[in-house]
Amino acid sequence: MSLRLFTRPAAALARAKRIIKLALLNLGLFLLAWPLATQATPAQENFENLQRFGLSVYGQNVPRTPTEIVASLVTILLGFLSTLFVILILIAGFQWMTSGGNEQKVESAKSHLKAATIGLVIILISYSISLSISAWLIKAVGR
């Protein structure tokens, strides 16, 4: 029994040293990569020049294509629906907590929670699909 007391602190100390070594290694790699990540690439400089040129021509009123308008409307709609489903999940959780052990209320809250969760998952999947499609369309149009 007493032997066990002395081996655990040694194992904990070894683990702590390993964690510190990994943290220092990660910090070193981060500091080495920092100058490379902050350098401006020629493509980035060209993009900034194009942005300045676009602002000088159009100002802040850049015309939008129909593809961009539809993509933003879909994004707004899906954001609203996801907020609605999160509220429905909160309401179902509140119903479950306030059911007082009544099995009928608990089952009703579970079914509402399940339906709202499935709806939220469907909304999130459709958001990712619409985001991908709108990015592909914008890329295909050339804008």
C-alpha cells in the first residue's frame, strides 16, 4: 500500500512533464510559423488592389448578382429557422423539467425534443448544402 503512494506522484510528475514539453513544442511551432502566416502573398496583394479599385469605381454600393441575392436570402431564412428550432428545443426541455414526473408530459416533451432536434439537424445540413451550392454558383459565374 505504501509503495503505491510513492509511485502515483512519480507518474503524475512524468505526465505533467510530458504535457509541458508538448505545450512548449506547440508554442515553438506556432512562433516559427507566425512570420510565414503573416506575410502578404502576391495573390493577397492583388486582391487588395482589386478591392481598392472596386471601391473607387462603385463606392460602397457594389451591385449584387441575382445569385448573391438568392444566397443571402437562403442564408437569412435558414438562420431564422435554426433559431426557431433552438427555441423549440428549449421549450421542450422546459416542459420536461416541469412535468413533475407525469409520464404523459415527459413523453410529450421527449417527442417535441426529438422532432426539434431532427428539424435542427435538417436545417444545419441544408445550410451547409446551400452554402456549398451558392459558393459553387458564385465561382461559376466568375464573381
